[in-house]
Amino acid sequence: MEATQTPTASGFEGAGAVSLLGRAVTLGDSVLARLTFLPPLLTRIMLGYGFYMTGTGKFRYFENTVEFFSGLGIPFPTLNAGLVASMETFGGIALILGLGTRFFSAGLSITMVVALLTADRADFLSSWLPSSDNVPADITAFVYLLFLLWLLVSGAGAVSLDRLLGRVFRLPSFRTRLSSGN
């Protein structure tokens, strides 16, 4: 036994245990650093697929969508149904690919805010009450909005067409532009 270690009921205390813990933390950091591409990729795929499915559903049952929008008091229901269905369908595909992620995240965020102010309003507001059976995380539009805002701020991530096109055309990243003051 080394002079710096003293036996205890749970093992050894001292420099050896600290060194082992330090190596474990370093290994954990190294593994996690290699996986940073996963959260934005999986978030984009999940959101993109969800939006694609709801957008194509709005097109498939367009008259029902117009009627629903009209019942919510949304102005120009036919025009807005077409705009939302298009944004969800094409925005969903773009999110999956990581193409124009910030643009489509902003546009889809607007649709989620409108959903929270209209179709989901009562459920969303009551979800904040202590007496509610639901919590805000039970409201899909709110959860989607939070993920979209994260993508809007953080970008598409390493595995995306945004990143590939940025490299091909030597475009500065959003973070680079922020740090340079441009």
C-alpha cells in the first residue's frame, strides 16, 4: 500500500482514489464530447417527422383543416391552413435534413405559439394550475415550441446540411459571427 493511501471501510482514501476518479471523469467527458452531435440530430428527426406527418395530414384533410381554423376564429382560414400545412410539411423535411434549421424553427415556432393561443389555450393555461391533472409538458405545442427555440438558438448541429453547406461555401458559423460582432 502506498504511503498516501489509508484503508477505510469503503476502500482507499487519498491520491489513488482521487486519481481514479479524475480518470473516470476525463473518460466520461471524452465520450460525451464525441456524442454532442446526437441531441440536435435526434431532436430534428423527431420534430421533423412530427411536423411532416401533421402537415401532410392537413393537406390530406384540407377542408377539415379549414373548418377547424375557421372555428378557432383564425382569419383567412383557407390561406392560413395552406400556409401552416406547407410550413409543417416542408419545414418538417428541412428539419430532418438539417437544412435552413433556424429559418424553419422560427416559422414553426410561430405556428406553435398560434396553437397555444387558440386550439390549446384552455389546456395550456389550466396546466399551470396546481389543481390541474396536466402540466405544461403535457401540451405538445408547448414542448415542440421549447425544442424549436433550442434549435433556433443552437442551430442544426454537426450532422446537418446546414453544417455541410457552411463548410462547402466557407460560411462563418452563427457563433463565429456573434463573437466577431457582425
